[in-house]
Amino acid sequence: MATRLKHPVDPDDELADLIEQAVLDDDGTAARSHLDAGFPIYYSEAETPAGVVVKQYPDGRRELVRFDVNGEHVVQDIA
């Protein structure tokens, strides 16, 4: 399944194309490395609501979080 960047991304933006290709080529090595080092990772899936991302901790716990000028805010714990 191909991953597409969520809008608002200008489909003609060269940087967006590079990022999208990196996502398509990703095998998860960097994410696993971060988790193994004790750091959380952030990502989004097709069903992730607009305006939030998934934050996954090394212990497997996951949250929906959003960001604004005041920083990161937990919206909801998820299974």
C-alpha cells in the first residue's frame, strides 16, 4: 500500500516529493533504532485524525498528540 502525504501539501512541491519517496523507501530501521535507544517516535497512519500524530514510546504505549506554539499536547491514549 502506497503512503501519501496528508494535505495541505502542494503536490508540485519538490521537497514533498522527496519526503514522500523517503517514506515509501523506509524499512523502519530508523524508527526501531530510536525506540531501542529509549526515545519515542512520531508517525501518522491512514486512519490518524487530522491535526494529530501518533506518539509511540519504547514500551509500546501510544498516544495521539498535537502540537502548537505552546508545545506538545496529549489528546488521547490509544491501544
